[in-house]
Amino acid sequence: MSRLLASALGLFLVAGCQLPPEQVALKPLPEDGSSLPYADLTSRTRAQVDAAREAFYEDKWTSLEESGRVLQQTSRLLIKTTDIPARHKDSLAVEAGDLNKEASKLRDAAKAHDVKAANESLQQLHLLVRQLSVSP
């Protein structure tokens, strides 16, 4: 009985000590590909901003710069998207433009290793992603 208990305890300890899964890097999409649904692109944008935040906290400036580049591409694709919610139809071009500008600022801050500017850009990007959300 004690062997079984010790084995079970050992198994639980080993299972509990696993590392969290590594975050999958989001790669750029083909510019000339078919347009994606709005919900897919906004989810992708949220994941990209989360990856950028993670890179920022870990001082991975190259990854942060790449995140800015990929976010710029996503902002360009947002304009070509399908299934745009009614509340975004008239403002999507402006919102995508704001996302592009802020992603560019993030990329420039990452190149310069400017912590303050990168932090400010990430805050703005989080607000923009929230603004773009599908739910009212």
C-alpha cells in the first residue's frame, strides 16, 4: 500500500513540474492571399499583442521588433477582411490605420531598446485591440 501511495505521489510530482508550453510565434500572412474573417484577424491581433508584451517583459528586443512588423501587416489585412461587424464598417479604416501607426512606434522603440516608448506603445495597442473586439 505504501509503495502504491509513494508511486502515485511521485507521479503527481513529476506531472506537476512540467514547464508551460512555449508560445507559438505568429508568422506573417501572405499579403496576396485570400482575406480572412474579421473575427480571425482580431483574435490574431490580440495574440500578437500578447506575444509582444511577453517579449517586452523578457527583454527580447528582436522578437518585439518582429511583433511590431507582423502587427503592421495585420493592420493592412484588416482593411481587406470579410464579415466586418456593423459597428466597425465606417471606422475600420481609421482603426486599422491607428493600429499600423502604433505598431510602427513599437517597432521603432524595440530597435532603440526604448523601454518607456515600448511600454506606451503596448498600452495603446491593448486599447486598440479592445476597441476592435467583435463583442459590443
